[in-house]
Amino acid sequence: MLKATVNNRIFDIHNDTSEILVNEEILDWDLQVIRENTFHILFKNHSFTAEVLAADYQNKAFLIKINQNQYQVSVKDRFDLLLTQLGINNGAQAKVNDLKAPMPGLIVDIKVKVGDTVNKGDSLLILEAMKMENVLKATGEGKIKKIRVSSKKNVEKNQILIEFE
């Protein structure tokens, strides 16, 4: 089960092996990849073009453009939902540990410097992967101890990018 929030509207999504249910209704759609990050969707006899404009995989947040409208989408999987139900969520981490690359890519920009204090949600750096720019953000509070990468350098998945005190 997933819970998706689209522009502050919540959807329950169940992915059965044979069908997808959204708010307990079968999602009857056709999805075709046009090119990387761009899709054609046929839904209820209407045609849509969807494009992923930005993806923050660490926080499971996305900016998606459908036709000419933009939507902020955040997703919680069953583990996120269980942690929330138990009163343990990622926001409960007061201190940030090391920031690791969620995927291989190219460092486009570094938004912080050694000694900076950051809060949850602050932009730390921009990682380009699969021709998309991904803003990596702080998951909690912390102080930048060491930046282990520089702009225009390639990084590997799980490589430590920033260390916190």
C-alpha cells in the first residue's frame, strides 16, 4: 500500500498483481513511455502528457507536469506508514547523519559550505541523474562538518557526499 499526497489531496494506492486500486477504485489507464521522464497517459478516454520535472528520491517527493499543470507529489510506502503509526517518523531524527548519494550522477551545485547549520528540508546540493536534476535536502538538523564532493564531479550510489557534526 502507498499513500500519495498530490497538492495536499491524499490518495490510497493498492498495487495488486493484476490491478491498481486508487481510493478503492480500479485505475483503468494506459501508460506509454514517450522518452525518459515523459509519458503518455490515456485515462477515461482523455489523453494526457506527464513529465517528471524534479525528483527527490530520498524524501519521496516529485514535481510532475501533466499537460500544462504542475503537481507536487509525495509518497509514503508501507514502511513510512508503519513508522508514522508507531509514532516514529523520519522527522523524529533531530540530528542528520552523513548524506549519501541515492543514485550515481553528477554534482551540479553545492548549496552549503563547511560550518553551515541546516534544518530539515534545507537544500544541500543538486545531483543530476538520468538527465534530471535532483535536489538533495537535509532530513533533520545538523552542522556541516565536511563536504566530500565538488561541483561537476561524478559520484556513485551510496557515496558519502556531506558529513555532519
